[in-house]
Amino acid sequence: MARSAETRGKSETAAAEKKVKATAKPAGGARGGITAPVTPSADLAEIVGKDDLPRSEVVSKVWAYIKKHDLQDAKDRRQINADDKLEKIFGKKSASMFEMNKHLSAHLSAKKG
């Protein structure tokens, strides 16, 4: 006979609590990598704001800025034609969407704490 969702949930919770006690580490969850808060540089803050954000949110805001200001190349949509603000980030007039994250990384610092 199949277990009810409530029974299954209780047993999974008990197993998770047992694991936490055994390993002395907190239970899983997003707390690093792309979800860890980062601080944008002054140049990048002109586009995404000065608040600490997850890296994924920074990329989303940069893409929103690119689309709002129609900065994708008309013939090759993978190329981004930088305006004055993006040129400070990229260090050049044009960059591909694939190298954009590399340029963004140079303007992000991990939150200390």
C-alpha cells in the first residue's frame, strides 16, 4: 500500500534531521554559486543598482538593459554593441553574449561575511 504524502513528508523530514545531527552541517539549500550575493562595481552599479544581488539576477538585469536599449547587433543577435555604460564593463565596443559573463565577473566581488 502506498504511503500518504503526509507520512512520506514526515519520514523525509526525520531523515533530514538525523543527517543534520550526524554531520553537524545544515540541511541542503541554495547558499553559494550563482545564488550567492555579490557586490557590483561602481560601473556595473549604473546598470544593475548598487545593492548586493545574486549573480543570476545581475545577468538578468544586464540582459534587460541590453534589450531595453536595443544593443544587440541587428545581423548577429549574439553580439552586443556596447553603449558608454557597457563599454566600461566590456572594455571594448562590442562583445559576444558568451564572453559577457567573463566581463561581468571582473566587476563583481563576493560578499564578505
